[in-house]
Amino acid sequence: MTKADLVAKVANKAGMTKANAESALNAFIDSVEEVLSSNGKLTLTGFGTFEVQERQERTGRNPRTGEEIKIPASKVVKFRPGKLLKDAVN
């Protein structure tokens, strides 16, 4: 599913125009980004938890040459689904 498909589905379910649905979806995405960059954790009860975690610097291998390379430390976003989402999928 693409973002356009999601916008159409939200617009249909909420009874709003696609433009309003896209605006709402963009506002939601921006809000999630802001919360994760400042707070590091966002919990949507029943849906799941988004959390920023630190990845340590590590050594990897270039698959083409076999040469060892250093992979720098970084931050990644992890998602843990909530019970209601797990139940809906299963």
C-alpha cells in the first residue's frame, strides 16, 4: 500500500476529502517525527510503541571485497505492536 492508497482509505472511512485526509496524515507524520526526535518514545495505546534506540559502532564486511569496514553509531526507530494490533493481524 502506498501513501496515496492510505490517504484514499482514510478519506473514505472518515468521510472527508482526499486533500483533508492527506493534510491530516502529513500532520500525524510530522507530529510523530517531532515527538521521537525530542522525547524518543511514543506510545499509542492498543496500536503500539515507537521508540528511538542507539546502535553502537560496529565492524562489518564489504560483501564484494571481504574488506572490514567500520559502521558508525546511529539512532534507529523501533516499533513494538500493541495487543490490539497483534490480535487484528492474527
